Amino acid sequence: MVGWRDFLSLKDGEYVIHEWTMGEGIVALTNQRLVHLKESRVSRTRWGKITSIDYVCLNDIPLELITGIELKPGFFTKPEITIYIKRGTVTWEIYPNLVSFEQFRGMVMEQIKERRRELEMKKMPVIDFSFIKTFIEKGGIVLTTLKCPNCSAPIKMPKNGTETVCGHCGSTIYAQDIFEKVKTLIG
């Protein structure tokens, strides 16, 4: 059977983090956007068994544009989720309960922070271990060993690459993080 994921075309490097059934649709949170899909057509056998559901995309919001999310309870109407974006607002007339809304908002806001951090990292020049070695040697320092930020085990300074793995605890150590620490030490 065709599902809602078949109607959500994912971009390179994009994946679904969580989905919520809200009203007659799905709200999907990916690592890059928030998408609201609504059922547009349900096909059934003559005995009533669902054979397929078609979806239409109502909203597709890049996470970096979202500035806030609010639940507006309805007195004479159904509750609405209002999503504030850099150029206005988007209101979804959906039926969350308060507990699921708090989970929804928390997960979305956390992913927004992660997305903004990811986009900031893309703006930065690529720093690899060979750049760090050259940078600190210009300052008169020779660095042969690093200390794992997670477990403090010694790690041999890689000759190149943007990341290495601690042989003791398995943590990934990024050249960018080491460079930031070295910059503060050298000042």
C-alpha cells in the first residue's frame, strides 16, 4: 500500500525525524523542514478496506525560517497551531492535545537549532587537521598528541582529514572543534 512517505520527496541528505498524525493528515519533521500533508483521496475496496491514500502537501516550511510555534486553543473552533516564520505566520487547523503539542514544539525547536548550526558550519571554511598543524607551527608550537574531549585518552594528531575517532571511547573528534580550542589557547 502507498503511504504518506511516498508523497514526501526527500532532498539529498534529508531524512524524517518524527511524524505526527494530526486531523486528516500527517505532520512530518525532517532534519531540514516541517511538512504538513493532508489526505486528499482514500481508495477502498467495495467491502470498505482501504487500498490507498493520496496526500497533498499543504505546507512545506524550511526549518531555518521558523521563529516560533504556538498552540491557540479553540473555544468555538478547533485548536490551531500557529507557526511563526520570518515572513509571517502559517496557521494549521489541526487537533493536537496539549501533551503531544509540547512534545511537537520541543522536537521542532530542537531540530531548528540543529539545522541553523548545520547551516552555519557550511558557511565556515573547511578546517582539517593539516590546516591546524600548519597554523600552530607558525606560532612556534609542535602538536603531536590530542586529548579526547570525551574520555581524555591520548590521540595521535592526524595528518589530514576533518574528523578522527577516539580509539578508546569511539567519540568523533572534529578538526573544527580542535581548531577553536587551539585559537583560544594561542589567543
